[in-house]
Amino acid sequence: MRPIVFVAKSHLMEIREERNDLDILILAAGLGTRMRSDVVKVLHKLDGRPLIDHVCRTAASLAPRNVYVVIGHQGDAVKSAVSRVLGEDNVRFAVQRSQNGTGDAVNAAREFLENEDATVLVLSGDVPMIRPETLSALIARHKSVGRAACSILSVDLADPFGYGRIIRDINGNFEKIVEQKDATDLERAVSEVNSGIYCFNAKKLFAALKDVENHNSQGEYYLTDVPALLRTSGETVLIYKHGDAGEIEGANNRVQLADLERFVRTRTITRMMLEDGVTFVDPKNAYVSEDSAVGRDTVIYPNVTIEGDSVIGKGCVIRSGTRIVNSNIADDVEILDNCLIADSTVGEGCKIGPMAHLRGNAVMAEGSKVGNFVELKKTTLGKGSKANHLTYLGDANIGERTNIGAGTITCNYDGKNKHQTNIGSDVKIGSDTMLVAPVSVGDGASTGAGSVVTKDVEPGELVVGVPAKKRTKA
Ligand code: UD1
Ligand code: MG
């Protein structure tokens, strides 16, 4: 796995020096009723990773003092998703027992933060597109006004439906946030919305939170009531209006999630075409994860999926229907139609498919070839070796320049355990050979068509029959 590089080191140092009082609080306890799902919303995937994974990466890139995550529904699963990104020791969890709203969620982290003279950046687990640069700008704005109790990140939306609206007073200053369901028609006409992302002074946030009530259409404790309470008690509340509405889009239902998915994919593929010199025959019908890399002059045909942190070299051709997951493909590899390559490594100049399957750490060395209906599992195929048709090679080590005949099977499983097959270099395995593992075939040996090999074959030997026996070569 490649390490995740969040930001350039020099940038990190700068942020650390400026923001040593920064704590981040991520809200991720809600079920997400609008997803109509048995899976909690923040675990739904965007670009192959849980929504919460995106938010955690962004949080980490700001190098905060502490990250707190509020969990509730399916808390253990959310906890593991968060720990995978941040590392168990770099995050603390607050449990919200019953989900009574975003204000109640923040309240769950009271014991960690209420006495801290900290700047708390509140993020939503379901707003995954927000960029670190935007958050840095929000924090800088918040800090530029010495006594600011709260700074709200807002944007103008052409269709603000569903979001909380920012209501300003006649001087254009912050007055209150009104939720869609509680808003009057006049308020609903406001296009400026609350992103759900805020900076607070920790002490002031938790003091005001005590006064939040649940007299609203949803009977919930809204975090969005806190800024107005602060303002009423004479505190400074700022609005930081951001230009890019796309960054604050939430994934509240599956339509919004699909919109975000399309946005991320398009961004990745466009970058690969413009910056990395990759050809996409039909960019709208290719799916490449943001964490993958593809080399110059590689051609990707329609309906190809590249997932995880796959690395594809230069000058490759990947035909339609192929899916590549967490794999390394070297330069000048040709992958024909409908192959599945997972957790595997493919060397320079290899040819694969159509309809081949590599999995479980399969390794194809330089110039080797795997043809149609061939499966490789936990198997190394040496330099220039070939398995061209209808073959299963599992738990096997194959040397160089060896030819595996059509229909060859490694019988690697005895019903309880898996066993190893070792095949040397310059070997000719006849069509339809069964290799009953554990078994070895020495360098330069051959097996006859249809042989069932139950005993080791010496180098240079020819075996034939069922069970296979030694025969002198003609
Ligand atoms: C919220 C804001 C809204 C804003 C929008 C931006 C409130 C009341 N409304 O609405 O003004 O425009 O975000 O995306 O805050 N959560 C909990 N516990 C709960 C409820 C929610 O942890 O009891 C978490 C959710 O998991 C989610 C986040 O808080 O990650 C936001 O909750 P959600 O229900 O999506 O709020 P919105 O309706 O989107
Ligand atoms: Mg939301």
C-alpha cells in the first residue's frame, strides 16, 4: 500500500505553528434516515471509501492538536473506519447515546472540550468534499477577529432546498440560521446556506449549548441555534462565505451521493487526461479512484474500473469490462476484455485475458502471459512463462519460459488444507494435466496430456498417465 501523503511537509509545519490550539470535532452519529439504508450514512462509499474516511483525511491534513469523533449508530463500525485513516492513537471518540440532533451530538463531546481554551472546528461526517485550503481560510478568518465566538462557513446555492438558511440583519451581519423544515416562505427564498462547518471558541460553544432547546419541527437540539444564542448574548459571530458550492454538498440521500460520485470521478479522469497523458476512449464510462495512478500513453477503453490504490504503468492498453483493484501493473501491459485483477502484481510487457482472473497476491513476471479463462491465485508465473487457456493455478510457483498447457489444474485443496505446487523453468505441462499438491516438477521436465501428477517429477523427466509415471523421451 502506498502511504497517504496529505499535504506538503513545509505546509504542515506552517499550519502546526499557527494552529497549536486547533481541535477538530467530527459529527458522525446520525443514521441518515434519508439514505433509506441499514448502513449508517457516513459509511456509505464515495470513490470506494466511506464518507467519513474523506472527512478524516481532510481533518488530518490540518495537523490539529486533537481530533474527536462523535459516534452513535453502528458506532463500532464507524470507529474502525475512522481509526483506519487516523490511527487509533490519534483520535478520541464521544458516544451520543440517542440521536437527538447536531447540538446534542456536539454536547456528547462536552467532557473533552468545554474547559478548553481552544478553537474547535466542527465538521460533518456527511460533507466529504470540503478542501483543507477552504478550512484553513475559515480558521484564519475566525482568528483574525480576536474575540470571535463563532465563524460559519456559508455558500450561495442555486437550489438551497434542504439546507439551513443564513439569515442576515439589515446591516448584512449574522442574525440566525433557520432549518428548511422550520423556515417561512420568505426565509426559504434565501440562497445563502449553512455548510454545517463552523469554528467555535470551545468554552463559549459549550456554555451556549446549555441554552439550546428542541422546540422545532423535528424536536431536535440543533447546533444551528448556537450562533444566534451567542449573538444575542453579545458575542461576535462571523460568516465566511465561500465561492465553491460544490465543496459543501452533503450526501443526505442516494441521489446526492451519486452526484458527488460523478463529480469525483470526472475530476480524477480529467486530471489524468490533462496532466498525466492518459487516453480515455469514453471518459464518461470509466471509473478510476482518486488514489490510483495511471502512466502516460496508457489507453483505457469504456467500462473499465480501477479501484483502491492501484498503479498502472505507461503505454498499457486496458480493454472494456476489466476491473483492477489494489494492484500494480508495470509498463506496456496489454489487458484484454473482462479481466478481474485484485491485489496482484503484473510485470512489464505482460499480456492478460480476455476473461482472466488474478487474485490473492498473484505475481506475473516480465513478459509472461495469461490467456482466456485462466485463474491465478497466490501464484507466481515466472519471466516469459505462459498459461494461455482454461487453467487454474493456485498456491503455485512457476519458473521461467515454462508453458502451461490448456486445461491444467493445480489440485491445491484437500478439503482441509491448501498445498503448494512448484514448477521449474523450461517445463512443458501437457494439456489437461492435474497437479495434485503438494508436488514439484523439476526444470526442463514435461507431463503428457491428461496426466495426473501425484509424485514429484525430476528435472528433465517426462511423466504420463493416471497416475503419471516416468517415460523415456523418444
Ligand atoms: C445540517 C444543518 C444544516 C446544514 C447542513 C449542511 C443542523 C440542525 N442542520 O443539516 O443547517 O445546512 O447540515 O450539510 O445542524 N449527527 C449526529 N447526531 C445527530 C444528528 C446528526 O452525529 O443526532 C451528524 C450526522 O451523522 C451528520 C451530521 O451530524 O454527519 C449532520 O447531520 P444531518 O442530519 O445530515 O444534518 P442536515 O439535515 O444535513
Ligand atoms: Mg447532512
